[in-house]
Amino acid sequence: MPVPTKILVATDLTARADRPFARAKLLADIWNAARTLLFVSSPKTEVDIAKVETLLLRNYGADAEGCNLAINYGKPPQVIAETAEQLDSDLIIVGAARHNNISDFFLGTAVDHLVHHAEAPVLIVKERPRANYGRILVATDFSDFSAHALRTALDFFPDAKIELVHAYHVAYEAWLKSDGVADEMLSDADKELQDFMTGLNLSENDASRVTAHLVEGNLHQSVHNMLDSGDFDLLVLGTHGRGGFIMATIGSRASEMMGWSPVDVLMVRKSV
């Protein structure tokens, strides 16, 4: 997937939305991409365009210059997805700060709607941007969907180092008492990992940027532990994975991961 050339940024026009706005500005400068700021209003409220433009300049200053402005009415998740499709956006950027009428819903179940209905990847910004992403964590279940997420991370951020993590389970804890069972489970997971990496057909440069990890246990907890180390500045999740990975990336588990993740999250959807 080529780097985005059209970025859609959801904003509530306040200074509280400065983090997704600043991240969009940083990425747009790196990618030479166009930015469109989207303000979603209630259907019952008529928007004063002149006032909106004044607020943009007041809160974002000269960085707002050159941005396109889109104003639509309705429920934010649906409107954002529809606007991104209409504008053929390559990336959607939203905030994740609480008490923000644009982004509160990303901590709840409405994230399902946006990720399921938006063709473009969705970047949920949590941290104040200081540089481009340099250390990225990608979770995988060895599905085509997680492979697509990894390729997207490699393409979007060609200078970043990427850690790929897969969690495997020992089916029955009692088996651990049997000689060689745990080793056999690890060996099977390692073969799957090697087959997955081979099937990606990565270039030599991209392959050199990926370090793969196998961890025994729960994927959700493993991702939490790795992010808690402070070594990463972006978490990338592919949607529609197999088995439990679906719930790790979509639905209630997605909301949970958005809530505790200390770093930005990129959700990458691959059409079935």
C-alpha cells in the first residue's frame, strides 16, 4: 500500500483536538499529502462556516492554512466513514482524548462502525507527536488480515523498526507435566511464524526491519506488557483475524485496548 496522499482528520475545532491535528500535519509534510479537516455537527445545529474558519485559525494557527474543510451532519462514526469514502481518503485520523465530543466514541463500541465501514486505515492519536513513528508493534495471528496490517506499517513508515508479536497457547495446562509437550507447541508456533514470514515475500530491506516474537499466553496481555515497556510509539492491528484475534482487534476488546494503550493505534482493515 503506497503512502497516503489524502488524509482526513476529524476535529471538534477546539484545542483539545490538537494532537490528531498535529500528527496529521507531521505526516502530511513527510508524505506530501493533502489534509481535509472534518467537523461533524448535529443535524439540529446549523454551522456558521465563517465561525468555523475563525476557530481553526485561532486554535491551529498557520498550520491550518492549506487544509481543506468539510462540514457534515449526523453521527460522527457514520459521517467520518462516509466522508472518507466520498473524498477517497487514504487515512483517517481521529483523537482519543476523553471529554471530546468527536473522539469519546472511540473508547466505546462505535469504533466497530468506523473500522468495519471505512475502507481507509484509521489512526487513533493518543500522544502528542514529536517525530514520525520509529518503533512499531504489530500483532499477528498469521492471517492475511494481519499480514496486510504489517505490510501497511512497512509501507507507511519506511524508516521504522517493527516488532511482530504472536501469542500461542498450550491447549491443556496439564500437558505441561508431560515431557516435551511445551517444546512441541513452541516448535509448531515457530514453524507457523517462519511460514508466515516467508509467505510475505518482503524485500531485503523490509525484512531487516522486522523482528518477530513468540509469546506463550494471551495476546491481549502480551501486547499490554510490551507497550508498557515504553519502547514503542505505535500499535498496529489488522481487522478480521481468525479465532480470538477478532475480539482482540474489533468490538469490546478494541475499546479496551484503545483505553489502556499509552501509544497511538493504527487499525488496518482488509476487505474480505
